[in-house]
Amino acid sequence: MVYLELFYVFFKIGLLGFGGGYAMLSLIQFEVVDHFGWMTIKEFSDMLAISQMTPGPVSINTATYVGYVVAGIPGAVLTTTSLCLPSVLLMYLVVKFLMKNKDNRYLQYVLSGLRPVLGGLILAASLMLFNKESFVDFGRGENNISVLIFMASFVALYFFKVNPMLLIVVSGILGVALM
């Protein structure tokens, strides 16, 4: 039964999760933590940190990790496959349709309307991870070093275009040294 649930959940996320890996994170968190209870929010946050450091798309790494935790290696293979399967099937159909209708102005309007929705999904995923489990010293009466590291990293990346890999290493070193 757990294999069927894993397939259903990650196939559905793969089918409905437009916008890439980060846009899917809120959907994955809802299903894994809130709906099925396969992980706690703390375990999910830790797993997400590992998934972001592991090479590859974050949604696929997350799906693989969840599948492994819930059902071992077969679960990992199943969740990874079921997350990717809708994309493979839909890409064939979408490319065929878009090539046939590439000059249709109504289609262009629809695609333009999806952009803000995807931005909202990514923002929602970011805000859901801004919690006590992700920022261990966050809150009133705390030193908030992790929040300061986050804000400095954001400014360095967004405004000064610092290499993300360098930011990860420096943030990790600062986190260990200052906490």
C-alpha cells in the first residue's frame, strides 16, 4: 500500500508542480509532513538541506530521499520515477502542441499569466522554510546568527552576484564557528 501511496503522491506532484524543483517543495512538504506524516518538519528541513547540497534537481533529490526513508531503495526508485514520469509524458505532448500553435496570441497570454503564479509558489516554499527548524536561533531573545547569515548571503548573491558555491561554503563555516 505504501508503494501505491508513494507513486500517487509523487506522480501528482510531478504532474501539478509547475515551476521547477523549488516550486514543488511546498507541495512535497504538505504531502510528506502534513498529509501522510512520513516525516516531521524537522526531518523534512534537514532532508531538504541535504537535497540542496546534493548535485541534481532539488525536487528529484527530495523525492529520492523521501522514498528511501519511507520504503528503502525500491521506494527511492519509485518516487524518483513517478516524479519524472509526468514530465516526460507531458513534454512530448506539449512540444507537439506548441510547435503546431506557436504563433497563437491566446496561448502567449496564458503562458504570460503563469509567470506570477510560479513566482508565488517559489515564495511560498521559501516562507514555509523560514521557521525554527531551519533557523535554530531564530526568535525574540535569540542571537539570530543564522538569520543574519541568510540575509548576508541573499544580499551577496542577489546584489553582488557572488558564486553560490562560495556562499554555501562560507555560510557553513560561519554557522559552525558562530553557533
